[in-house]
Amino acid sequence: MMHRRECATDEEKRKFIEDTAEEFYPRPKGDEDHGEYRTAVVLIAAMGVGPNVSRLTDLTGYPQEFIAAISFNMREAGLWAEDGVCYEHWFEGDLIRDVALWLDVMVAQGRLVRQRHDDGKFRYKAVLPC
């Protein structure tokens, strides 16, 4: 696999991002539209290009509406802002903590809400269906 810095074209960047996402969530064969996988691709792509919906749409090839919904949820959670994305909590040293990434995938999908409590720590709460 190429290193992110070696990717010159959007196609190479997309391949790198998809390969990275697949390390954490192997997508089922024949299911190119699997929601968790696609959401992880968007979050990983945002690490490199920021939270711009148009840029993420161009890079991933996913529908703008899909990425706009992710953007809304991530901004509501305080994980995306105009000046960048918060993903440092995914890492422990040089390793990605799978659970932290997947909590954010569920926040991006609107399945969890991320809230800061009085002690300054964040907690995640399930969104109950209507």
C-alpha cells in the first residue's frame, strides 16, 4: 500500500483511503454501498482534506447529500469545524484505536450523540428511534 504522501492523484488518494478504511471494516463482498464502510471512508478522507463537503464529494465519489448529512452530525458533535477536523482521539501513539474511530462513525451516521460532561470528558449516548 502506498503512503498517503505518495499519492499524487485523487484516484490514488481514494484508493489509499479505501484501503485504510477496509483495514478497520472489511466491506462485505459485492456490497460497495455499505453504510459503515462508506462513512469510515469519508471520516478518513476528512483527515487529509478537511471537512469541506464539496471536496469530500469529489474525492470519494459519494453523493453530496450523504456527505452533507455526515458533516451536519460531525459539526453538531464538535468534531468538525470550519478550520479542521478532530481525530486525535482515534490515536494511541502511532496506532488507531478502532473503538474511537467506530464511535465517530456512529456519530456521523446519527446513531450516537457525543456530549461533553462537567468533568470535561466526552460520553456517547445512543439515539433512540422515533
